[in-house]
Amino acid sequence: MRIPRLNNLSIVHRRLNHFELAEQFAARNLALAERHYGSETVQVSTALETRARALIAAGRPADAEPLIRRSIEIDTRRVGHASPENASNLEALAQVQSAAGRHADAEASWKEAIAIYERTLASGAMPIAQAFEGYATFLESRGRPEEAAPLLTRARRIRQGG
């Protein structure tokens, strides 16, 4: 099916810093997912998050925020708020909030994402390490490296398997 391929193409182009292509694939992916699966499905939630992340990477966080919030709403109705899906969305929301200068909101979103991951995933799960690293980057950008250091240590331990 074309929909997963479009999603993957968007992610690949985002990682290659081809932001315009990433956003185009993500927009097409979202339109097809809504048409094919309906508006309240995991596929649409995933497509919303992918498009939002493409917009964030392209320096358009204000355009990404409504997409992330809609993805959070869909996942909350589908699987409840305290789910790994929503934790991932909260990470993206934290990036949007930080880019908008809403640092207190961003910090709260980072903390909530980490708390959800720690409650719902095994202690050595990669999303936890990635969230630690993201939150540490945020803390460092706010001039708080002493708070970031233990998070980076914990992330490194997870990545090393122990």
C-alpha cells in the first residue's frame, strides 16, 4: 500500500534535510490516510505526527502545533492519554512549545512524555533514551547543563544495554 511508503519517504527526506519534500510526502500521506482509514484512526494519528515533525524540522513549528494536538486527541480517545503514542506526540509538542518560547510548557511536556514512557515501556526501551536526550538538549539550551548531565548518563546506559 502507498500510505506507509509515503510516511517512510517523508521520514527519510526529513532526516536528509530535504524539508520541502518531506512535508510534501507527509501532506499526501495524511490526505490518503484520512480518505482510506477515516479521521480517527492510528494511521491518521501517525500521519499527523509525521507531518508535524516535517514542519518542525522545516522551521515551521506554529504550523505543526495543531497537527500534534489533533494527534494527541485521536490517541487519547483510542488508547488513553498515558500511552507511548501520546508520549511521542508530547515530545513533538515540547519541541513546538520551545520553538515558540513557551519554555515552561515545553518542560512540562518533556516531563510528561518521560513519565508516560517510564510507566508504559520496559526500562531499557529506546524511546526512553531518546526522550532523555531530547529533554537534556532542551535543558542545555536553557543554560541548565547540570540538570541535563544525569539524563544523558541514563540515556547512554540504556543505549549500551544496561
